Amino acid sequence: MLTKSEKQIMDLLWSVDEPLSCTQIVELSGDKTWKDSYVHSLIKSLIKKDMVEIAALELISRSYARKFSPKLDKEQYYLREYLAENPENNIVKLFAAYADGCESAEEMRQLEGIIQQWKTSHNA
């Protein structure tokens, strides 16, 4: 489970298409008054929680800055959290509930394509 601040960092990382350094996270945090040291602590915690990874190193002046990116996309995170909080459910039940409420044939075709792609990649 993520803290409120960790979730805000993840939302920021999910919203951009590139890895960010701690300094960039501070700059893009808008009205937050986070300091670099606080963001470093949050990133360290997110690494321990297996939510972010070091994606790049960038030379800034005469030192290198680590850049971070999410290890999970937003949907994977929310699915993992939901299943952890509701152990009686499973992905099949969620899929069945989604399919039952789905009114779009195109969405169902996309889901069928995802299932076929999984079968192909897993030799099923």
C-alpha cells in the first residue's frame, strides 16, 4: 500500500512518458513544497516496494542524476491493490464482471485479441 505522498509521486511518473530525476519530480510537483531530500526518501521507499526502478543516468554539470520510471502501469497497480484487499476475488471474476457490463463489441474484440496474444506468447 502506498502512502499519500508515494501515490502522488507515482501519479506524476505515470503521467509522463519519460523517466524523471528527483529534481524533475520536485519541479513538476506543482504546489507541493517537497524538498529533494524528501523526494529521495519517497523514491527509496518506492524502490523497496518494487514500484519504481532506475531507468537512466543523466550527466548534470559534473555529477550523474538517477532517473526513475514506474515498474507497473497504473492499471496493473490498481488491480494488484484491489486483489490484495479482496482476496476472495480473482482476475477471472473481475473479467466476468467487466464482460457482463460491457456494451461495446469493439472492447470485447480487443480483450479477445489480448487473450490470443497471451496464448501465443505462452504457447498455450
